[in-house]
Amino acid sequence: MRSIILTVLALASTAWSIPLFEDRSAQSLEKRGVSPDSSCGGNNKYTCQGSQWGNCCSQHGYCGSTEAYCGSGCQSGFGTCTGTTPPPPPPTGSLADCLNGKKVPIRLISSSDFPGLAKPYNLRLAYTPAVIVLPTTTTHVSDAVVCAGKSKVKVQAKSGGHSYASFSSGGQSGSMVIDLENFQEISLDANNVAKVGGGVRLGNLALGIYNNNSAKRALPHGTCPGVGLGGHATHGGYGYSSRAWGLSLDTITAMDVTLPNGTNIHTTSTSYPDIYYALRGAADSFGIVTTFYLATKPAPASVVQWSFSFANVFSSAATATSTFLHIQDFARNAAVIDRNIGFGMYMDGHAFSISGTYFGSLTNFNNKIKPELLKGLATPSSSSVESIDWLASLTKLAAPQSLSQPLQGYDAHDDFYAKSITTPSSAPLTAAALNSFFDYIIKNGVNSPNPWFSIINLYGGPDSQINIRDNSFSAYSDRSALWVIQNYGYTVDASSPFPSTIIPFINGLNNALTSAQPQTAFGAYSNYVDPGLTAAQAHSLYYDVPTYTRLNALKKVVDPGQVLWNPQAIGN
């Protein structure tokens, strides 16, 4: 992610916690198939995105990559409409020979299970890997990376596969995908450091460390149980507990990693410290983490889980702006807010909700925090406040999904476009920016032909443990955010062309906020990776200048051939 969970909650009538991510995986979305024969659109609805002929679907229904296909009449619903280079064919020569010679488990496009393994989380961005590697040992990972380097094939790892931009599928066709689904170890040592395989999903991680010999340990992480730890933890990893415990990334004490030259190392703050730094914020460009070592926390005996929904917030931009400004003042009030509260807002042009968790007593929440939050707001249309145990809290946040996720055969998908905004604590959102944002929603989002939502999570505020680190701690350089905003548009009918109105609407939603506060340097969150950004734009939004400069210099040393690559990789 989010991630992102797609549970469209009936928040106006059911006041349970808004998701950190939304999850519609329960809806049986089917992928528009990648063209097997160069045809596209029409009755078969094949997409050219990821086909071997090119990504553009011409007005006559054929895939290609030249102006004749990508220019006038190009059908954007069945691919992209910019010139592309067809990917290389699946490996039949040196790469396959190299992998088979080293007995690396692989799947080629001719394999019966290849389509399921290649199917991306974001169905809008389907790519065809040259080969999918299914390693069971770190030697397999090392050998695969060496073979790819020799064959000039780009490599990306897949932990859970939830990359919004399908970078876990390579971000292009013709890459090698190293799927870590067999790396499922979860154990605790005597110091309560969790040893976790690179293919473990968040729900299984939460259950594993809590139930391990009744240890009842916990970690900060997102709510979508199917998200893989690999991308989540190496690019941030936010959950409601993060204001108390930091990001998932902050808990990493060590990693076992395969470098772009195939070397396997164990890295810590004192052993290969530059690699340790880079992996925590930009792992996709520097190494494939096969094992994480994470410092766990004692799980709270109880958690106050709370939610309030409000009707008629979108009756006017002034009403919505006033509501948000009050919540923003509440979030910055050190007399009320400390690290023990985490929350976010959900809105979709109709529903408006605020929910979160509190590590404290139910009495203190009801007597101190709740009155301050609700003071001056309209009476909630529905509400819920209860004290529950840690696993019950995680289970409710994950609903309707189960915390326990399949080790193989994961099949949750969505069809969407998303963007993010990080807002600095030094420049809270202004009335002008919020009025512009909500005016855009009222004019364009209330009656939008396609579903969408915005989730706005509190990262900063008094005592936030996310923001206590400086930028020398890791390559995750956004340690000053107050809010992180996710704007997300989707379709429930993935068998039809992706609606042409969604991307402009989401771009407009972002722009409505940022353009009305031009004096502020906004950023973006790399776990909500935006495929609409150029590499230069992504680097500027995801990293500060000193961090990117350091990463770029290290990339030239560690991976001069850019073996580990996606369209926004360091050094592009």
C-alpha cells in the first residue's frame, strides 16, 4: 500500500473504524486478459498493456508501439497511448539455460500456473514477466540475480505483490520477478526479535508473533492483512500504532539480503551500514531482502477502538473545511494528543468518518479525548467506542478479510489509480487549500460516475514516534509529515476498459489541494507509489535532496548495471 484495502464501508450508518487502506478483494474482480494474439478491445476485451507486441491498442483493435497504434484513435481503455518498446520474448536461450543449469525453480509463460503467479494486484497495470523465479533458498535468489545480470534482464522482487504501480511485476514486461512466497518463517529469539521471511504477509506476521509460545508480541504495520512485509517495511509501513511505536521500517534491526551482484550478506547498522541505510527506504533499487529481523513490542492488553461518522459534511465546502480545521487543531493539541492515539479520516463525497485506536483507558478516552475531538462538531450520525484486546483490534481493522492469509495462491485484486500527498507539520493545511479541495469534491466527486475515496492519516502531531528520527537514520526521509493523504479511484468492473474519467479526477483532487497552498513543499508516500510520475518527479517527492544524492551515489557502486530496476528506481 498502501497499500490498500478495498472494503467500501457503509460508514454513514456503521461507525466502525475507517481503514488505513481499503480492500474490495472480496468482490470477484477478473483481470482484463493480456492479448495472446495481438488483438485488443472489441468483444474479447484484451488489453495490450504488457503484451509482447506493444502497450498501445490501435483504433482497429491491434497491439503495437508505433504512432499508428499509439496515436490518433488509440484506445486508452485497453492499454496506454504513448509509444512503447515491445518487451523481449520469454527466455528460451541463455537466461533459461542459466537458471535451469543452476536448478533454480522457475515458471515460464508456457507454465500452467504462470497466469496466476503473474496476475498483479492492480489489474490496470498488467505486465508479462520474462520469467518468474520461485526460490526456496537464498542460493536460488543469488543464482537468479546473477543469471539475470548476465542476460541483461531487469529484476524485481515480489513479497506480497501489492505495488500500486505493479513494480512487483517489474513495472514493465520482460523483467525477472523473484517471488518470495516460499520465505514464510516467523520466529522469536530470546530478546523478542522476530525473524521473518521476506514473503510473509502482514496478517500472518501479526498472528505469528502474538501466538508464538504465547509471547503476545506486536509490531506497527498496516491493516491490510494480505500486504507483503517486504515492500511495506522497506518503504515506511504505517499503522495506527505507528505514532506510538514508529513505522514498520523503524523496527528493522538487521536483514539478510541478496545484492545486485548475487552476493548474500547480513546487514545491520554496523555491518554494511550503507546497505542497511539504503534498504530502509529504497530496497527495490538495492537488494532483495529474504529475511527481516524486527524488534517487537509487548502487545497492549487492551486497545480503545473508536469511530465517529458525520452526515452532511459535504453540504458545503465551508462546512467540510470547518470540520477538518477543527480536527487538525485537535491533532496538534499537546494538551490532549500524545503518542498513544492514532487516527485517520475517510471520505468519499458522501460518507465522512474519523476513527482510530488509543493505547490507554476507556475512561480517559471518554472523559478527555472524545469531548475535545467532538467539541464544536455536528452530532455524530453514528459512533462506536470500545475496549478490546490486541488481536480483536487487528481483526476488526482487517475486516472483511481474515488475519490469516494463504501462503500460496493469494488472489485479491483491484483495478485503480491512486495518488498521495504528504503535508509537512510546519505548514498545516490552510482554510484556502481545504476549501479548494472540498469544493472540488462537491462539484466533481459527489456525483462522480466512478467510486473513489480519500484517506487522510495522522503521522505527526505531539509526541509522534514517526517523526523523532532524523534523515540520517534511514533512506525514508519524510520525518516531518503531519498528514499523509491517499486519493484513490477505482472501478468495480475490471472486465471493461478502465474508465477514462478516473485518472483526471484523481489528478484534479490532488491538484485542488496543493495548488491552493503553493507556498508549501508537499511530498508523496512511496508505499502509495504513483505510476503517473516520471522518475525525476518520484525521486523529488519521495526523497529529500541529501537522501537522494546519497542513494544515487551508492547505486552507482552497488548496482552499476541497474540489475534491480523499475521505472522509478534510484539512478533512472
